[in-house]
Amino acid sequence: MTSAITAAPSHKRSTAGALLVAGIVLATLTEAIASTVLSLGRGDIIGDTYATPDEFAWLDIGYTALKLIGFMTAPWLMNRINPRNVIIGSTLVMGLACGVAAITARLELLVVLRIIQGFSGGILLVGGQAIIFLTYPRSHQPMHQALFAMGSVVAPATIAPALQGWLLDSQSWTWIFFSVVPVALAAAGLLLVADGPMPARTAHRPFDWLGFSLISVALFCLTYVFSRGTRWDWFEEPRILWLTVIGVATLLAFLGQQVLAKGRGLLDFTLFKSEDFSFAFIVSFVAGAALFGSAFLIPSFAVSVLAFTPTDAGLLLLPSGALFIGALLIAAFLMQVRGVPPFATVPFGILMIMVAMWVLSGSTSESGADDMMAAILLRGLGLGFLFLSITLIAFSNLNSRNLASGIGLFNTGRQLGGLMGVAALQTLIDHNVVANVAVLGANVTAGRPAVIERLTTTTAMLTTQGMDPAAASRAATSLLGRVVTGQSTVIAFDTAFNAVALLFVIAAPVLVGIKIGLSRYGKARAARLIKTKASYREPSHANLSPGLRT
């Protein structure tokens, strides 16, 4: 769907090409900061906007839904407008929206600004990665895609939380949005002086308004369901049930409408003729669940169980960013210099993430950053090996016309996988906390010697500190109940860490089976194609006229 791109000779573009990549990485950094601002700044923003948790949720829903819509819309924009101008425009819009968000505390305005940020963020991610693929030859893609991943994947997973935690503790949440403005200006400046690829002239297709409307409704409904399903106990709430029905129905209607559009809609079905893209698209859901799920679990555990400050919680993931980057560079070197196929590093990435989550499942309320660090570092190493491989597998065989569509669709799958993963983990934790409290509470009864000893010791300690004996007894009981709840939460988080590890145990053989099936289907299709071509090129002797048989 994207127009073909022609590039200037490489010897004239070395410096300008470096500026182009640097500008794109900085542009993706603006999206990384904006996309994760609510993870640690939730409490501060709620306090300043006087919003309820349900009202506050619209800040996240609006951003995520419009980001997904931006993924689907970016290919059409790149077909109509110079791709470099698309990136510059979306980056400046992101900077402007973040700048305004930093000076207002009106919830309604913040929701609108988050919608603008999400849409522009989705466009710049797709456009930036597509430009890198279109500017440089395939042989140089591993290193350039590793650099792009530093801004699009590493930054939101590790660097942005650390920056935001420090700003929250030292300044306020408004400074997080302020920090985006200079980065956006620097990115736009670099892109303006960079030498971007020039689009070839192609016939412009009309915008598919019907398809756009259908997919927008579907993505909005599904985003709301995955984001708020746990809050409303899923289908116990009619609102969640109806939004699920509407979302699925409009998604199916969109797919049907795209088939009838015969190549003139938003979705480019030629993408799925590539066996590698089809496989990587399926893997993107699992990879998104692992990335977003683990990024949700680790800071949540640190804040809610270990009582870390926002700064400490953000810094907890920062060291893993170094290994994440190191793994990206190592994998890029092996693929670009040594010629190692991208599939080779996938098993290592999956194994490292599984081991890391299994080690984290042994965390307790007495754990500290040092106890968790080995597993967190191993997670970063695994993610680096996994994500670069999937990227190269997905896009290396796409042509310039459907590349942007493939990137948008792949990112949509990864984001939806992340939403599903986080929603499943939140539900698992909530249900396990309730179940664990019931089980532990049944064994903490007043007649047990251990309980009596614990209450007596705590009461005596509080009494020696000047508390009235009756009040001290009530406080001791309350403290014991808090300990039971805390231990129940620890067990629930440990179960969630194990669930991420088991995700790969279950998904790995399924993905291998899918890969084998796609390979066999591809070979069968190629054989049929060769047979069909041969039948056209070599007419049988019996069909020749009598005068030509001799």
C-alpha cells in the first residue's frame, strides 16, 4: 500500500543518513515517554486532576486506542505524503500535545491531548521504521533495526520509567510531559536536515472511510474491554459484554469489507503471502504479552509489595536496559557480519525470558533490588535476542509497496497481545489475592497457639510504646490481618510471574507447529505455481494441429 521509494546514491548520504536514523530514534523516544507516563505518575495525576480511577482510565484508553488506529492509518498517509514529512509532522504534534498537557490539570483536555498523542505516536513508529527499511539495503538492516528498537522498545521498557520516577520524586508529573518537548524539537530538526528517501510517483488511492470507521470502532471497544475488564469483573458487567460483542462484530465486518474492497482498503492481504510475515505476526501477540506483561509485573510488585518509591521502581528496570541494548547489538552483529539467520536467536530469547520469570516467581516480601536483579538482567538479555529476530523475520521479505502496512499490522498485533497479557495478569492477581486471603485466613484462627503468641507479642510491644492495652490488642489484630493480605499478594504475584514463564512453555510448541504448517503450505503453493506455469508454457502434443505435429 505504500508507494515505492527511490533513494539517492549511498556515498552522498552517509552523514545525512546518520542524521536520519538519529532523528527517527529521538522521535520514537518521545512516544516512549508519552506512552509510559501513566504507569508511575498515576497517583500524582489523579490527585491534581481530582479524577476518580474510572475517569482517569480514559487517559490510558484514549491513548492506546488511537495509537492502534494510528498504526492502521500510517501506511495510507505515507502513500499520500512524503514519508519524512509524515514523521516530522507527527513528532511536532506529539511535542505540542505534551507541552500543552504539562500546563493543564483539566481532565477533559488531558483526555483529548492523550488521544492526539496516541494517534501521532502510532504514525511516527510505523513511519520511522518503514523509512529505515526503505533507505538502507537489506544487508544493513540488522544494525539499523537494533538502533530503532532502542527508542521504540528499550526506552519504554527500561529508560522511560527510570526518568519518570526521578521526575516524580524530584519535581512533578508535569515535568514528564515537559521533557518530551525538547526531544521532539531535536528530532524534528535532525529530520529536517537529513536526506530522506524520495517517494516515487504512484496513483493515489482514495481513503477507505468505511474500513477506517469499522476498525476504529473495533479497536476502541477491544481496548476498553482489555483495559477495564478486570475492574468490572469482565462479563459480569453488561457494558463489558456489549462492548466485546460490538468489537468482535465490527472486526469481522472490517475483515469482510476488506475482502470485498479487493486491494483498495486499509488492509493489504498480500502481506500474508509471505510465510515469514504470517509467522512473525502470530508471534507478535506472544512477544507483546511477554514484554508488556513483565514490564507491568516487575514495577507493580516493587511498588505494591516491596514499597519502593517511584524512583526506585523506575531504576529497578534500568540496568536491564543495558543488557537489552547489548543483546540487540550482539544479535545485529551475528546477523549482519556473521550471516547468522534471524531464527537462530529466537530460542535463546525465549529460554532466557522463561528462566527470568521463573526466578522472579520465588520473590518474597523481604526481597530487594539485589535479589531480583539477576532475573531482571536475564529478562533484558532475552528480550534483545527475541525482538530483533522477530522484526527481521517479519519485514525482510516484504516489498516497498506493502512494507508500511506490514509494520502497522505487526505493531497492532504486538500492542493487542500486550493488552491481553496485562489484562490476564491483572485478573489472575486479583482473583489469587482473594483466594489466598481465604485460604490463609482459614488457618489464622484465634485458638491457634502461633496466632495467640503473635498477637500477645505485638500487643505487648505496642503497649510498651504507650498505647492503651485495649487499643493495642485491636491494633495487633489489624496488623496481623495486614500481614495475611500482604502475604496473599506476594503469592499472587509469584503465580503471575510463573504464568508468564508457562506462556512460553505452552506457546513454543504451538508456534513450532504453526511454523511447520506454514512451511509446508508455502512449499505446496510454490509447487502448484510451478506446475501451473509449466502447463501454460508447454502445451501438450495432442493439442497441436495436424500441420504442426511434424
